[in-house]
Amino acid sequence: MNIIVFALNGCPLAALGPYGNEWIATPNLDRLAAEGVVFDNHFSDCPDPAAARKAWRTGRHQWPTSETRRDNAPPDDLILLARVRGAHTVLVRANRPANDAHAEFYAGWDEMFDARPDASTPAGADALAKILPEVLDRLTAHPGWLLWIELDQLLPPWHIPQDVFDAYVEDLFEEEEADPSEVSDAAESTDESETDDESETSGEIEELDIADEADDDEEAEEPEDEEDEEEDESELDLPEKEPIRPWTEPVIGWFDRDDLASWELLHRSFAAALTVFDAGLGRIFDLLRARGLEQSAVWVVTADRGYPLGEHGLIGPFRPWLHEELVHVPLIVHLPATASAGHRVAELTQPADLMPTLAGWLGITPAAVDGLNLLPLIQDGGPWPRSSACSGLIGDTTAEWAVRTREWLLVKPGEQPPDDDPRGLLLFEKPDDRWEVNNLLSRHPERAEELEKILRDTLSSDRGPVDATPEG
């Protein structure tokens, strides 16, 4: 079996068409989803790039607890198992150097190709398109292979051509609530909060210079004749309206959710960046289809984590707040056969499930994994043993845990910075409260207790001393 994995760095699931977004154009991902299988409830166990890659390779959950399992079994490694099986493994690094993975992720591959973008190819998909034909040529010599492609173009700074951005803001001045001066003020406020270096690349919006076509007195005067009027109009040099510039480099940190102008600017900028990224993916998909790989390889698209865009007052991973926009990540699988096309999976899945699934397609049965093979869900939607999905993330001075079921999400903050507003236990009803704005803890304290017990039991079930496990 041949497998192609597209590993995206920082992809907000809610922005994608296959997951319900109706205003951002992602036609290539839409097509892939329509022809494949979409996992609706895929949740990160630790929304950290290094942790995700470790889960993908080992099939072990990466909750921030002790690394010692009670059975002391060393983890299997997908790449090493594939090589033993005779599958050729290739890693293509199409991410920017600033977002390189930890060194251990680069170990063990049969071949690695560097398609990291530079100044001449700012979009990662363009650099990838240049090198991909050579990669595919080399893979034809092997009867079975795993091609892994790392992409990070959904992380700031975003590559946003002005014409693409213009398409997302052309209605801005037609809406009554959208005042051009407010949008300009939003850009100025972002400029003041950034350093000089950041402001050079952040794509600030400039003040619109809207001038009157003529003074009131001139408008009141009648031209002497039509010839003079035509001559005056031809000589009149009206100033052009300055375009709105995309916000290409929002700084990780706090975000004022009540600042609607900044909200519009941020989300329309990301929308344009996502559309550009999707177009780049489309070119890559076309290259693969031209080689017949749509019918001879499994394609997988997933992400290591989401990326907050102000939904709960944060831009980026500024705090380990385990909300929808950070932990809910896409997983789309396209199989050579079309029998499963258009199928959606509602069961709870996690990154550790990817390893035994990929291993199974390569004819390998790994031992000592936490993840579950997804093939039964893809084929027939049979019984699924996971009724909850846990997540955890620890920062320098912060920590947070969460447990998700099909009906509920419990978020349990741990250590918090002393200057932050206190953040207490949070309980949200799912899937109704998608954006997690209505804390129902006071109405359902018994439900919160049940979920806290599930969280404690799960985090301590298969690991040694659980120093970081939240106390009851």
C-alpha cells in the first residue's frame, strides 16, 4: 500500500468547508472530503507540535503526565516498523525553517527532501510543487511507500496576495456596521502593539483618504457650456481610494473580542490566506492525480493543532486554553476505492489513532499503542470503544486539562499566571455550544463531577507517577 500524509501545522478546523464553513473558499479540500472520509470529532490529546508528531509516530497519547507507562513497554515507531516491513519512507519538509520539528522527528526516514520556502517561493506549496516530481519519480522504484509532507502556511506570517484579500473585503463598506474609519483604526492599533520589525511585514491598513470631488462652491457653479464641462472633467485628477491591507502577521497574545473592526480584519485576512493555501494544495493534488495516485494511494490530511483567532480572547497559543479552536483538528482520509466516498465519522478519535491505522495499511500490527485502528470506522462504522477524549497542555506557568464526550466538554484549568484573571472549571454542552460560550457548570455540577472522574481515571490508567494530573 502507498500512503501520502499531509501534516498541517496550525489549522483551525472551523475555517474549512468540509467542516461547515460556508464563506471561505476551499474548493480543493472540499473535493477531497467529498471523495473521502471526514472525521468530525478528531481531538488533539496535547495541542503541541512536538507532541502531535510523537503521537503520530508512536501511537501513544501525549498527555503532559509522566512518560513512564505502567507496563514499561518501549513505544513502537511507525517509521522504523515501515522500514522493517520494506516500505520506503520519505519526509518532505515544506514548512518554513522557523517551524521545523524537533530533531527526533527527522530520524529514521529513508529519504528527506527540503522544500522549505525562501524569498523566491514564499508559498510552501510552490516550493513543494517544484520538488514533488523528483520525489514521485524516486518512489516508483519501490513497491510500497509512505510519503509524509509537512506544511505550515496557515501559521502567521501569512502569504496573502492583495487581489485575493480584496475579494474578502469588497463588501466591507456595504455593511452598515462596517465603518472604514473603524477598520483603519483597528490597523493602527495593531501597529502600535507590534515592534518596528513586525510592522514592516504585518500588512497594516492605512487611513482611507476620501476627498471631495470638488468644493461646495464649485459644485454650485454651472459650467458655461458642455465643451468646457467635458474639458474640466477630463482634467480632474480624483484621488484613488487606498486599498485595505491584509493583517499578515498578528502577534501571539491577548485579543479584544469586542473590537469588531479588528475581528473583521483578522478573520478576513486568515480567510484569504486559507484560500491561497487551498489553491496551492490543489496544484499538489493535481500533480498526484496526474500520476494516478488518486487510485493507488491512501491520502490523509490532518493537523497537529488548531490556531486561536480571537475566539476566546487569544491570538495563537498564548495560553493553553483547550477550547474548540485549539484542540479540534481536521482528519480527512481519501481511499483508492470510492466505496467510502462522502462518509462521515462521528466517533471520537485522536492523533494516536493515526499510527496503528497507517501501520495496518502497511501490513503491520504494532504493539503497546494507545491509539485505535480507524479502518473499522471507515469501512462499516462498527463498534468503537472510545467514549471520551482527553487533552492536556502545560506551558511555562500555565496548565490545563479537558475531557470531551459526544455530549459534553469539561475544561479544568491548572496552574495560572498570577496576573491573569482567575479561570475556573468550565462545562459546555455539545455539539450545540460549538463556540463554547455558555458555561453550564452551575446547572449541571453532577455532570462535571462525572467528567472529572473520567479525566482522572484516564490520565492515570496507563502511566506511572502522574505528577501533573489534575487533582479532584
